[in-house]
Amino acid sequence: MDTTRYGNILRARKAELESRLNRIEQDFVTPRNPDDDDRAVERNNDEVLEELGETGERELAAIDAALHRIAAGTFGVCARCGQPIAEQRLDAVPHTPLCQTCASEVSGEV
């Protein structure tokens, strides 16, 4: 498995997310419009931006964990069952800690 390639993909995605999260944060500190109608729209936008920020933070944490797995030599091994993660899955979700089978089982749990 080419962990160098996945490391490059993960670092590029991390930089993209950090840039996006920085722009979201800057939007939150931008002075608000004094018009009541505009402020209501801005509050709705803030809710969307907050959700995007939270999603981005979760993905950043997953990317950092994947980079640690690369450094530890465990990247590409399912954290749940210990079996190899298919490269097709890693190509789709390079930060995944789980093989397709375990991911399906975990997402099905309530």
C-alpha cells in the first residue's frame, strides 16, 4: 500500500479544511448588519456555517488520526477487526479507520 500517496491526499485535504474553517471563523467575527431582516438571514446562515464547521472539525480529527496511523504503521488496517481495508475504500474515504464490513455494522448499530 502506498502510504505516501495517502499521506499526501490527507495533508492536502487537511489544508483545504483548515482554510475553509478559517473562512467560516472569519465570517462569525465580521460585524453584523444593523437591519433586522438582514440580521435574521445572517442568523440562519450562521446556523449553516456552524454545522459546516462542526462537520469540518470532525473530518479534521479523523484526518489527524489517519496521519497518526500512517506514522504508526497501522494505516489501512481496520481498527475494529484488524483486517486490511480495501484500497477502493481508502480511495473514497482515505481517513477511514474501518473496513467496509465494520463500517456497515457500526452505522447499523443504534
